[in-house]
Amino acid sequence: MKRKLFSLVIPVFFAVTLVVSCKKEKSVSSESNEVTTTKDGAQYVVDTLNSRVEWKGYKIFKSENTSHFGTIKFESGDVTVKDSRLESGKFVADMNSLTSVDLKDDADQLGKLNGHLKGRDFFATEKFPTASYEITKVTPSAEGDYNTLLDGNLTIKGITKPVQFKANISVKEGLVSIATEPKDIKREEFGVKFQAPAENGVIKDEVTLQINVKALEKK
């Protein structure tokens, strides 16, 4: 099994969704999957205290010595369950909550990195305060370490792209748990094109994301 980058409970660096909050973030580009899921079933609300996106970014090569990793919290989200199976889901990530976990003991460097990532060079969170992921198709899978394939639309900086995650999904009484595989996405496809001077190390295009969601049934 791939080594999981974080505990189950995740930039969209970024955003399951990282999906756009219409009042906050208007899509400027769209290359999305058709939504085939429905809201027909029992409704669940994302537990934002116990759900998150976990990210990892790299310089030059993927190694522990050339990377930063951290989390993004969810602002909101919901899922639908039908016949004890996940039917649909939409998740909105609060990009202003983005933080680097590996620098948590170095307040000065943590502040500099977080500020840079939230600034215009990267995620421009003042203009794009949310990112999202909307599930468009749910397919059970009996292969490998994950029991489900999730097709969906990932939106970052107003740009929407189709992204598929392998995931482990559990539906128990009153609780839905979703934990995706660590997945590489190309940040430049979402308008995150900053490159540091070569002497500081070339930043890789790939960013690894993992989504972890806990959702509670509406009463």
C-alpha cells in the first residue's frame, strides 16, 4: 500500500472538493466531468473539525529533504447516502486555513511560507478563498487497497479539472468516512505557476493531495 501522508479523519495544497463556493469564487475556466450523482438519499454534513485535506509539495526530486507538507481545513460540505452506499458529495476547502505542518516549530519560517503560499504567487486566497471537490461518479472497486473510485471536479483558483481518486469509504450508522489515496496533481494546470530562482531549488509541478472526510447524518 502507498504510504499514507496523513492520518485518516486532505493544498488543494488544495481540496474531497476541493468545489467552488458560488458566492466567493467564480469559475474562470472549466474542463469538468458531467455530474451523474444525485441528492436522492439520506443527507450527511461534513464534520469540519475532523476532516481535512493534506498536501505535500516538493523541490527538484520527491524526497523528505526537499519537501513541505501540511493541511487545509474544510469550510463546509455534504454527502448523500443511498441504500447504505455513498451516492454523492461536495466539499469546500478554506484556503486561508492552509498551513505547513513541518514548520510548526519554527514560527518565523512558518509565517513566511504560509504567507507566500496564500499570496499572489501561489493560491491568491484573498481572491480565491475556497477550493472544492464535487463527486460526479461513485464506482465500487474490488481491486487493490481501496474499495471505491471517485470521479469528480476539482476547482482551485477558479479553474476546474476532472480528477479521479481511489478511496476507502465506510458507511456506518450515522457516520460516513472517506479517505482517498495520496494523489499527484499538476499545480500549473490550476494556475499556480510560480518558480523560485534556480539557485533556491526548482519547485516541482506535482503536489500530492489526500482528502479525509468525516460526515455526520442530519437529524
